[in-house]
Amino acid sequence: MKQPHSPLQNILFISLDRFIASVHEALQPELRSRPLLIVTRQRPGIVASANAKAYAHGVRSNMATDEAKQLCPDLQVLFADGEQITQFSQEFYRILHRFSEKVEAVTLDEAYVDLTGYESLWIAPEYAAIRIKETIAKEIECTASIGIASNKITAFIASKSKKPDGLTAVPWGREALFLHAQNVVLMPGVGTRIKTLLNEVGIFTIGDIAHTGPEYLRAVLGDSAYAIIKFAHGIDHRPIHHRIYSQSITRTQALKKAPHYSSVPKIISALAKKTVLHLDMNKSNARTIAVRLKLSDGSTRQRQKTYSSQLYAKDVAASARRLLLDMHYYEEPLVSVSVQLSRLSSHNHRGQHISQNSFYRLKSIKKSLGFLSRRFGIETSAYKLPTTAQLSI
């Protein structure tokens, strides 16, 4: 097998721990003292998330709610607050973009971050990971598990191998050695059912996958067997693609008092500016814009337009006002006004979210390296620190 990747790659996989439950605990801190279960209105019979106290009783995500209540009769059940969850997720991605412009969204609460090329900002990727964990804990009150490696698959499994609140760094050249010791269930695409099938034929670790013939595995895993065997050897050449999680951006203003029709364009412009802030945060463009008016009689009016090329941030407000004119709205009483952008795609900015400082002060670096050594057992003596005279004080 050839080398798994370039030694210059520094890829992080960040996974927020029990994200949905953590959002509700941040909003209502008193919930931290009791077992908490979150469900959605679409699937009220299935556990969407549970907090640490519920986990201690054996409650898990995707478990039937009735089963969870049998394990823990004192469970408090809440419906997920989708709007707040989205806002916390957006803040999560805003934090990540402070550390690198190369962020690939996976889900609301998981992402890859490529620190390659930012070596002058961070004395080590572990130091950047600690700063990310500290910032997430401070600003959105969630813990995060982070894996660091030279490629995506190893970083992903490293993150999953030590949860919650873990930090696992896999040295370059030791990807296969690390992966072979991990439980097979950590491999993407291997759920409980596939794990059971693999266990029945004597495959318990990722190392077992690596040493099993592809045709034999194909009977269980299908055509994905060949890719999974490569992953099991620590081979993954997939690049980090800047990708945003949101498929659309909607901003709505509820109106307690029906405004004069002449003020509606101003409301539309203000909402358009809010959508632009989200575009800038995700470094993205949109192709479709829609304006929706909800009238007091319960009816709605909507106009939308899809452009053949990208609608840039500077054009959003003017496009929204043109759609309002197309509705021929005059004096009907309004309940709410919405502006939505969709068909999103990413574009690149160079370093807008990166700190201008080359590195932090020497005392801060030494403190963080000591923290790495004490908490995670990471050897830090090999890192050569600059002298105080070399730092910009």
C-alpha cells in the first residue's frame, strides 16, 4: 500500500456532542440537572437527542421514546426548537470560519476543517483544536469531539473514537495502525445491522476489514466494499470542499400592527440585508430569491425569481423590492413578511475570517501545550517555541 497522504495535510473533523440537547440546555440551564429527551414534531416517537444524564440511563438517539421512558421514567421530554437549533448551528460554522476558510459542512453539528496552509497561525494543529473547543464551549455552550489527521477518514474516526469532549491526533504515517485497532462500527456506512452481519463472520475491528478479501466483503457491504477497504488502510485522497449546510436562507418579520404600504419596501430591504449576512458568513451566493407576504385573512402572496447566474449579495435587496412591485401590493393588512434565498453555492474569499496575528503570545502557547500534555497525553516537547524577543508583544 502506498502512503496514505501528504504529511503536509492537517485535517480536523469536529463533531458537537449531543448537540440538540445541548442547545436546549444552553437556553434553559436548569435542564442540565435532570434527564432530558428531545423529539421532533415530525417523529415524536423517536429520540432525536438526549443529554448526559439521560445517556447515563442508557437513552440513545434514534431509540423509541417509549423504550427511553422505560429506562428512565423521570425523563423530561421537549419538542426540538428548530429555529434556535439553526441559529446555534450557524454560530458553530461562524466559529470554524475564524480558524480556516476551508470548511466543509457535513451536518448541522459536524464539519471538516482544513488547516493546511495556516501553519504560521498555529504552532500545532492540536493547539488550534483546543482553541476551537474553548471557543465553542464559551460561545454556544456545547462540547466538541475533534479528530486530527492527514486525511478525512482518519480524522472522522479519530473524532468518533473518543466522545464526548475528546481530542485525538493521529500522527502522519500511523493512520493504518490507529484505524486497525478501532471498532468496526466507527466506519462510515456501518450501522448496527451491518455490524451484526460483520461480527457473525468474524469481523470486529477495522483491521479485520483491512485484511479481508474484497469479494468476501462485497457479499455484506455491496459495491462500497472496495472503498471501505481503502479507508481501512488509511487511504483517502478526498479533498476538503467548501460546502455550506443550509439549502435555503429565510428571514421573517412578524407584524403586530399592519404597516403603511409605503413602509413595506423598507421591511423587505431590512430582511434582505439579514439574508446577506448569512451569505457572507457562509461565503456563498444564491440563484433564487422569493418574497412572501402573509395577509390578515390567512392568505399568502409570493413571487420568486431564479437567475441563470449567481445573485450576489449586493443585488439581493434590489431584487427583493422588484418582486414586491410585481405583486401589486397596496394596502391589504399584513401579518408577516419573508425573504428567502435558495439554490445556494459557495465562493471563495481569501483570509477574511483569519486572525491577522501570526501566533499568540508565548505564555498562552506554553499554557496550551501544557494542557495538551496533561489532559490528552500528547507529547509536546518536540515543538520548538520562539523566544520572547521573537514575539510581537
